[in-house]
Amino acid sequence: MLNMEQARFNMIEQQIRPCDVLEVRILELLAHIRRELFVPADKKELAFADLEIPLGHGAKMWLPKLEARALQELHLTRTDRVLEVGTGSGFLTALLSALAAHVTSVEIVPELSAIARQILAAHRSDNITLETGDAAHGWGNGATYDAIVLTGSTPVLPEVFQNSLNIGGRLFAIVGDAPLMEAKLITRVAPDTFETVNIMETCVEPLRNAEQPKRFVF
């Protein structure tokens, strides 16, 4: 029988901290929000493993250290309005909602959205709006956000996401093609000025219908 609390502690000490996630409020959140509840029932013993957990429909949960690092890099505050593209299991949604004012999370697979809705209903989820649809090219008809996170990779980052940031807003996106992708944090420092910081190399499943590079046709 897996000792959940020991496994959670080990995840934080052996995966999260070594990935330079040292912010106390994030470590406390990871100790408090029960990741095992967001994992498919037949994969509970993998809840704290250093691997991507398949959710079905081609979707996978991020590595725990990637979830934690994204959370730390976004520097969320209690007034932030967040857009999450790709609800997946709903675990990152729960983490985001614990730090921000409101999270709008969009999932293209209705079945995954329904499962996440059920799990999140058991949490403090009154500041989460779950929507179903394709947000690979933006969401919300011109709505702007303080933070945006894309949980699938994109070979090319559509400009619509940067343009959907408020001034001071942050975008966490994984850009590139397998096997080499870069997690980036893009901050809108002025209406037409964006700063990009490369956070870490990683590799995750692409968003469905992600924007593709314009390839030469001969």
C-alpha cells in the first residue's frame, strides 16, 4: 500500500525542490492539494512519480516539477485573472485557483472536462470557470488576462496569446517540436513590448490544432 503522505513528501523533496522551486507558498500548496485525487483511478500509485500520467484521449498530466515550476514563474497574486488552455486532469487548474482571483480553463475534450469538473467540485472551485472548446488559437473574443498558461506545446506561439495579456501579464508556454522544446515566460511590459525568458527544456504533448510553422512548398 502506497503511503500517500510519504510519497507526496518525497515528490516535493526529490523532484520539486531540485527543479529550483523554492517558494514556500507553492511548496505548501503542493503539500496541501491532493494530486492523487486528480489521477485516473487505475494510476493512483503513479500520482507522485516523475513521469507524465496518461489521462486518455491523447492527454497526459504534466510532470510534477513542470507544474510547480510554471506556478512559480507566473508569480500569481490574489487579483490575477488566469486563462488555462487545456484543463486536462484539473490539477493545475486547482493550483492556479488557489493563488489567483479567477481561472478560466478551456478543454477541447468534453470527457476530460467533465471528469475535471467532478473532481474540482469537491474543492474550493467557486473561482473556476470550466469551458469546452478549442483554445489553441486564443479564447474569449478579445478578453485579456493577467496570466495565461498553455498546457500543451505549440510549434509556433500564436501572437494572439501575447496580445491577450494585460500590461504586466505573464504567459507560460512550451514552444517547439519534439524532442526539444523550451518552456518560456513572456511578460507584456508595455503595449508593444514583450520580454521573453527561457525557463527550461522540456517536452510535452502538443495542443490539438496547434499553430504550425509555415513550411516551404516547392
